[in-house]
Amino acid sequence: MIDKVVEGPEDNEGKKLSHFVPIETEFGERQLAGILTMVGLIGTFAQKFGATADVTGDAFINAIKLKLPGKMIKCTMMFARTTAARIA
């Protein structure tokens, strides 16, 4: 959920925001590691699962489902309103 809008349309406040990470790819694994770092969970996950964790395994996915909801990060998001704007 967008808790606070610092810059941009104020009507975005309170809207839900989802970010899909393709964890089965190297790029997705880096994104997931970044998210876990930003919310302060990387140490816990590294200790529990080790450096060679199977991020697609049931144990890891279930831990994400339990620990990640409700965590907050500060980020900047830019949205294109049209498909043409996304392509350009």
C-alpha cells in the first residue's frame, strides 16, 4: 500500500501496489535480495537458508509469505499512463 505520497498525484495515497519479481531468473534473485535488504530481512534469510538458497523452494517461499507482508520501504515509482509512453 502506498502510505505517503511525497511528490506526484496525492490520490495515489492509500492505493495498493504490487511488484512481481521473476525469482526463477538471476535478475529476479538480485531484485529479491535487494528487497530483503531494504526491509532488513537479508541477514535472517541468509542465516536460515545460506548463500545458496533455493528461492523457488517451498520453505523459502513460505518464509517470504510470513515475513515480508507489512514491511515498508521508501522508493520512487514512475508510471506511464499509456502504452506508447511505456515504449518510448
